[in-house]
Amino acid sequence: MEKKNIDWSNLGFGYVQTDYRYVSNYKDGAWDAGTLTTDATITMSECACVLQYAQTVFEGMKAYTTEEGKTVCFRPDLNAERMIQSCQRMKMPVFPKERFLDAIYQTVKANAAWVPPFGSGASLYLRPYMFGSDAIIGVKPANEFQFRVFGTPVGPYFKGGVRPLTLRVSDLDRAAPRGTGHIKAGLNYAMSLYNIVEAHEQGYDENLYVDSATRTHIEETGGANILFVTKDGKLVVPKSDTILPSITRRSLVQVAKDYLNLEVEERVVGVDELGDFAEAGLCGTAAVISPIGKIVDHGKEYTYAGMGTVVEKLYKTLTGIQMGTIPAPEGWIMVIE
């Protein structure tokens, strides 16, 4: 299919309306058959549960054009499983895994002209999401829901592409113990908006959150997981029950072990260890992995190698797998034909 006439290499990370999106509605205890539509608008009651009580969950994933010209998605089965976990925690009906994968397939195939060409550095960002749609004024779960998937072509998540980021250790909390930090709920991101705007105003790229119970352990940022590399080349990944289980992070851990033969530790990481690492990076679907140049903890500054040797190898290996230049582990790639 002929691609859209877009300056792919200069795309930012923003919304561009594409031709089709997938929609399925839940009513009277069941999901309907679902369909593709060209209508990008949503009409609902002014009292819809999502507007009153933020009953909504979402996912983020990408479609790519490989070196061979195939259109592929990266590990969508894990996105389906994570959305199921999010729905269960938010008292929302589960959208079955096989239907989730079919919805992704249909959406990407229908928007094939919007999938950026290989070598452009861009991708088709996919946003599956679900929300309570009927009128709810009492504090309780909705009875009706809508599941949707849309795609939008995007460039790098951080302006300027891959560059060393500067983070600050936040005074505010991202997630409470036994709360919802481990799922991808809209409310988690809403509470970070004040803090990210303030961070940007003060010259930081992101906030680094610590555990809210003791404020002694590193967790993640507002939009990505974090990882560290020791001076002897060991990958260290923070572990916590309130960290979102990033698919990119899990993939990088496997890449480190199986492709790069690195020693990997997934463990609690103390704030007092920030000065012990040589490299650091943020990882997630949107950014893949972005190097960290500096972390500021209330006046104390810790500097890192930016795009250091290990971070660069991790980035190139995972993106190579996604783009088809490096063989992928079995089951990691879904081809859209």
C-alpha cells in the first residue's frame, strides 16, 4: 500500500488523526461484535462514569515497518494481558485477549498507509483503551463500557530524539502502597500532570519517584520505568509492587541476558545508590530507551554516561529486533498481512 505523503523523519510525538479506529461496546453483560469506523468522535452522557470517577484504563504499543517491508507489532500479547489485569483492578469487564489482538490487527491493517516506512525513525503508535460510558452519579463502577483502538504516526517521545535526560527526585508521590501503581489506569497519569509541568518549568525532563512508604527506594518516572548499569557493566532494574510492569523493560531484561550476556539484577534499589552507577536510562513503549545524563536529588547531583556502552547496546538490540534487522525471540513479533 502506498504510504501517506508525510515528512516522516520530522514527526513529533503528537496526535495525528488516521483513517480508521476499532470500537466495541459492552452492555447488558456482554461485548458486541466490534467494528472499524471512520468516526473519531465519542458521544456520551455528561454523567458518564469516566468523566465523574475516572474509570478508564489504557495501553500503549507500536506498529513498525521492518527492513523486509513487513508491518509488525511488538509483543501485543503482553499488552492484552496487562490490560486484563488493569480491568480486573478497576472493576471493568475484561476484553478477551484474542479479541484484543484481533482489534490491534484490524486497526493496523486498515491504517497501513499511516505506518511509517523503514528507516524513518517513526512508528504508528497504538492506543487501546476502555472507559465507563453510562451515567453514574453514585460512587460505583459503570454498567456500560466502550473499548477502542486508534493509531497515530509518531516520531521520538522526547524532543530532540535520543539525548541524555535530566531528572529530579520528586517530593510528590506517584503511587501508594497497595494502590494502582502496578496497572495502567488513567488516574495514575492525571496525578502526575502537576508535577511534570513544574519539572519542565524548572528545566528537568522528568520526575523520578521514590516509594511513598519509606521514600528510600527508587521506583520509576511519571511515564517510564528506569534502569541502571553498574561500573562493571551489570544491569540493575528496580523492583517494586507499585511499579508498572513495562513490556519494554521486561524485553530489555531478556535482551540483556540472552543477546548481550549481561548479568541482570532485578531488586530494590536504594536512593543512596544513585552515585554507584555508571549509566542510567528510561525505558517504555514511547521512548524505547532514553539515556539519563543527570539525576538531581535535592541539591545532590549524580551524573551518568548518557548513551553509554551498555545503554546503547540495549537500545540498538531491542530496536533491531523490532525493526527486523535482528532475529526476534519466538512470539515477540505479530505480522500484519
